[in-house]
Amino acid sequence: MLYYKKVQGRIMRVTQFTQYNNFILNQQRTLSELNKVQTQISTGVKIQNMYEDPVVYTKYLKLNEEMNSFTQIKTSASFAQTFANETDTVLNDFVSTLGSFKTNLLKAANDTNDETSRSAIVSELEGELQHLKDLANTSIDGKYLFSGSKFSTKPINDNFDYQGNADKVKAFLGAGVEREYNIDGVTLFLGRDNDYSKHISTNVVQYDKMKANPQFVVRGSDGKLYIDKSIKEHGKVADSQENPVNEPITGDSQIRMLTGVEDIYDPNTDTYSDGTSYFYIKGKKANGDLINEKISLKNSDNVNDLLEKIGEIYGNTPTTKMVDVSLNDMGQIQIKDIQTGKMLTDFYMVASDKDEPSVEDLVKNGDYIVEFQKSDFNAIRNLSAIQSNNDYFDNRISKFGSKFKTLDTKRDALPSDTLFNVLGEQGVRDIDGTIQDLDHLTLTGTDTSGNSVNVTLNIDSSTNMQDLIDQIKNNFGNVDVALQNGELVIYDKSISDPTESSNLKININAFDSSDNSLQVFASKDVANFQKIYMDKNGNEINSNVSQIIKDYKITYKDGQKIVEKNPLAQTYATDNASIADTMGTDEMPQEIKIKFRDKNGELKTAVITLRDTPDADGHLSNFWIDTNNDGVRDSNEVYDIYEPDGSLTPAHDTITTTTQMDPDTCKVCQKEVLQKGMTYKQLGDVVSMLTSGNLPASNTADDYNNAINAAKEQVVTGMDDKGKFYLKDNSNNPTNIDLSIYTDNNSLYFQANNAVTIDEPQVDFFDTLQKAIDAVKNGNNYPDSEKNPRSFGIQGAIEAIDHLTDHVRRSHAKIGAVSNEFGLTIERTDMLTLNVQQLQSDNIDTDLGEATMRLNSLQTSYQALLASIAKVNNLTLLNYL
């Protein structure tokens, strides 16, 4: 059928096809719009696909990404805040428990406590220690708070050792923004506070020796009091008949009261004059420089004069004070750095009435020794002769400056112990340093009647300490001999009054079969600073001295010495640290002595020589061991210490500038080559080779490295995290190895009878707590050489606990601030999320009112369209006629 339509006076032809197409087109368009509006209303968003509106969709994706980022930030910050809040709570408990711990220490410091009371306090302290350990092992959602990034590792084990790491765990707070939210255990338990100073103390209580021994105190013609240990011989009487009292010395006390050194009596004028006390001082200054000094004071000087001189040795001047030197309530000398953050200050002192070249000579010659520091360590056998002395305020009693300990168990010797197990089957010969068999002892001197004595004690495997005791008893007159705490004590029974003079004098000398002097006696450690064997436990050997990097560094550049600040100053030495950076002197060459027993228990010695320039044979740093035991430094017994690249090792870091052609630019350029000074790893390598018996087959780099590899399978060495040297014997448990490493000038030492550390910048949380408990167990308020020589005492524990509390408070304050910061982050994120949600809503959300009106409009239009189509379909040609 054809349709015609009159348009502007003309008749147009309308076909069914055209009409149909127009209908379909309009219908589809309208339906599409209807569907779109209905979808907008039902989904609440303007578009479903990018092609509908690329601008809106792109903005939607961007805003959605921001929303996801904020969600991630909030989730991360929320967990971090929870973690930090829990840490904050635990640290608050730490502080409270430490406060209770200190309160118990203050109770323990009360002199009225008996053993029962102390035991009760110890039980409380141990309970608090366990509680602190439990707090340290707190976890949240299976994650330990204080183990660094090792969330699944319990931080503190049953030995109170830290098992975690030092990692800082961070929360994501936005693009390129992260924030730490943990307190790692290294920081908390093993951290450092550089605003604290090192504080050390001697441990021998110093009583006024005049008040403790009034029977030897006389009044001179000048009206002053003097000490006369030959008071009866001089026909004098004591100034006072009062009973002896133990009263600690003070700064105002006279030197004679401190040392007990007797004064000088002139029989011609019947007058007294001041004796002289000599003080032998060793240690290190705060910057790492060695101290090896001797000072003398008149007996009428006071102790404050001594303290002032000690301060001067450590760098005090009239205008600058480097250390504070004082006495505690028990007369013990205390030294505290003025400058904070220093770790190196060390101190040792012994006094005598004799001016000798060295402390060793005090023991050799039987001089009067005043003890200030005692540790009861196992000293090396470095003396071939010892001599008795009876100048200790009881002329009936004579002692030696030597202590007798067994080689196998290191305990104090008993009469039944063989001399081979006490002195050793072998010793170092004085004249050439070779190792020789111990053959006999000679005992010389005068007996109680003044007669000369010269007897020999031949030694074999059955000779014991009782045989030595019997020789003294049988040959030195009316004496009794006892072995007390490892010391030979001789009683002169020919005199009954302690003020009477004694004729008894005993010298004991050790010899090999050729009558050469042999070093088999050990000094008591009160007269020994650094020539001591390291501690031994099972198959492990550990030193007690931390090697610490000194303030400055020496480098040689093209032969010129350069001194600069060391960036690692006052930190613990590691395996890769240069030995020269920790030594108390920069002068080279230096000889490091090694006295040891190898894995088979055989006594040996070796010497490491540190050199910056080659010797006549071309050696830089090297080691020598007398393999053929002839006392001669044969060329085939000297081994160079090699670098990994096969070059020789200097003492200090060395920089060499070379001129060479750059292959890339073809230009002549200069290149600096660093050769590192000898390290602690290399020292450990040498010790491993020596103690295991794996020496290089020849003096070449390849044989050197082969020997190290073989040695390390048997003996492992290294530096621990506190800068202390250790050795582990993989061949024997318990190990047969004994090890002592030192320099004669004490510029380097690994085991020392040094002052006790009260406090220092470095923190060792649980070790300090355990030491505090030990101090209470021993009942000593101050360091005490007789009970636990290395303990800092209860008063020292209180000071150390104050430091620990302050240290924890700092972490507490830090984590509190972190927690608050995360709270603010969460609030800020919530606010930003709302803003972005609004922007997203404005961008893509449907305006329901507008959409509804649009829907109604479209529905009306659609109905009209359908109506129009229906009407058109009903039209015929007759409608146009």
C-alpha cells in the first residue's frame, strides 16, 4: 500500500518501509534512553561503561584508586596503632616493674638485712626478672612485639639472650610515606644512650691501715704519727692501745693510711720522715690512648692528691676536666667520664713501697703490694722466681705475690695436686723464650734463725704441692706452712708478737735440667693487669674486654700520615675492624704476644708483629712461632699475613695512588688503592692456625689460605656483638686450649683485671638485671673483691637500674608519640575518604530527582510515539483527498 502526504502544497510519497524504519529508529532510541535512565535509578550511578562517558569513567577510576589507597592506609595504620598501643602498654608495665625492682634494691641496700631477708628480696627480684622476660616476649596476633622483623621468633630465650633482629617495621601511609611502628629488641634491650657516661670502680675495700693496725703506729718527735713495721726493733711503742677498727679512707686521709707503706726511721737522730708510696697505673683514656704510668707520693700527702694526679693522667687540666675521680663510701676509687657517649675509659692500679721497673718485678722481688683491683682470673705463668714478703702488718706471716691454680680445672691448688698440674710440665725459658721441661725448684733465703738456706726440690710426675710445703717446713726453721685459697702462707712460729721482726725470707726459683730459669709461676691478678688467660667454658673461650674503636683513625696515604676522626668511634669492633683502630698507640711496629696451649694441651708461644713498613726481610705484618724451639727467629718460621687478594697486610690502612691509562677515555688518570690494616678476622685466623696446629706449608698466599681453611674446621674464632674475642674448639669438649693475647705496653689486651663497670652508655638490659640480683645474693653494697670480684654491688645496681628505666622511658615516649601519630593518620584518612567519596558521588552518582523526571518525560514521549504510530497505521489515501 502506498501513502501520500501533502507537505507545503505538494504531495509526497510515503512508503511502508520508510515508515517502518523511522518507527524502529525512534523506538530504539527511546527505549535505550528509558533503559539508561532506569539503570541509573536502579544502580545509583550515571554510567556503566567507559564509552558512555570517558571523562566521568576516568575520573571514577582515579577517585576509586584514591579510595582504595585510603582504605589500605587506614588498615595499615590501624594495625600499626594497635601494635604500637600494645607496645606502649607493655613498656608502661616495664617502667612500673623496674620501679618495683629498684625499690627492692633499696631495701637490699639496708645494712640491717640478714641472709633470710636478702633471700626474700632475691625471690622478689627473680620474680620481677621473669615478669620482665614475659613482657619482652609479648605478642599480638601471633606477632612478637620486640623481635624486629622476625615476628615469629620469641625475642628472649631462657638464657635471656636476644633472638630477634634490629629491623624497623614500617606501616604504609601513602605513596612514598612509611612510618616505623615497632621498638626492636636491639634498641630496647641492647641499645645505647650517648648522653650517659662510663663509670668504673676499683673493687678492693680500702680501710685506714693505721686504724686497722694501731700496733705499728708511732708518734715521732715532731708530734706526727708514722708507720713503723719494725717498731720493736727500733725500741718504740705504739701510740695507741686502742683496738683495731676497719674504717674506710676518705679524700682527706693521708697516703700512709691508704697504702700502709712504712715511714723511714733514722736511728742516728731517732726521728721519722715520710716514706714514699709508688702507684703503678694502667688502662685507657676516653679517646683510646693507653695509660702506663707510675706516680709517687709522700706518705704525708693526702688521698685527694692521689685522685688529682690520676685525673691528670686521664687528661684533666686546670681549665679542662676529662674525668671525675672520687672515692665511694668504702674508699674505692671511682672514675667517671665527663664527656658522655665514651666507652673506652679503663683503669687498674697497684701500689708498693718500692720503685720497680714493672709490676712483675714487685712479685719477683717480694715487694710489699697494696691491692686495689682483684678478679681472681687465671694469670699466665710468666715468672721464673717468686719471693716471700712479711710486710703486711703481721711479721709472723709471710706470703708470695703468686697464686697457685691447677692447669686442668683452674681451681685453687690443694696439697695433693701435682706440681706438673699446678706449675706445668713445661715453661718458657727466660734466656731465649724456648719451651723447656720443668726439672727442679730451688728454695733459698734465710730461716727463722737467720741462717742461709739453699735446697733443691727435684720434680717428677708424682711431686705434689705437699712436697713443696714439706721442703719449706723442713728447711726454714720453726715454721708452719698452709695452702690457703691457692696461696702459700708461711707462719714464723719463732716469734709470738706480730710486731717483732722476722728473719724468715724465702725465694723459690724454677729451672730446667740445664739450670736455666723457667717461667712457671703466675702473679696474683692483683699484681697483673693484662697477662691473663681468657675465660674458658666447655669448648669455648671468651675474653672479658670489649675491643672498641677509638676516636681517631690513622691512614697512610702515599707514605704520609693522615689523622682524621673515626666515623665508627666508640663502637664495638667487628671481625672487619682494623686492630690499629682499637690499639692504645699508633707507633709501629708493635708486638702482640700470644701465650697458649694448643688443642693437644701443649704450651707454646707466638708473636704477631704489626708493621706499616717492610722489615729487612720484606715482611709487613707477620707472625712467628718457634717451631724448632731453638729461640732463633728462623726465616721459615715467619709467616706473612696476607690479604684476600694475596697482598701483604700493613698495620694501618694504607692508600697508594697510581697513575694509569683509562681504557675508556684513553686518558692518563690517577687511581687510589686502599689496603686495609690487619683486622680482627686476620688475628682470629692466625689464632686458629696456631691453636689447631695447621701452619702454612710455606710462606705463600695460597698455602696461607689453605692453612686457614684447614684450621677453621677445628678451631673457630671471631668477634661477638660486644666486640669480645671468642674461640670455639670443634675437636675437644672441654677444650685443652688456653689463650692469652696482649702487648707488653697494654696497648692491646683481651682479658684484664680492670676496674668494674658500674654504668656506661651501652645498655644490656637483662644482663644488668641478673648482675643486680647477683649483687643482692652476695650482699655487697659496693664492688667487693672477696665475694664476687666483677660485681658492681647493690649501689652500682641502683645506678644501672636508673639508667635502664630512663632508657625504657625513652622508648615508651617514642612509641606513645608513634601511636598518637597513627591515630591522627587514621582521622586524617577518614576525613580524606569522606571528601573523595563526595567527589566520587558528584562525579558518578545518579541525581534521582532529575533521573525520575527524565524517566517520566521519556515514558510520556514513548507513549506518544506509540500512539502516533498507531494513528498513522490507520490512515489511508482517502485521508489525503
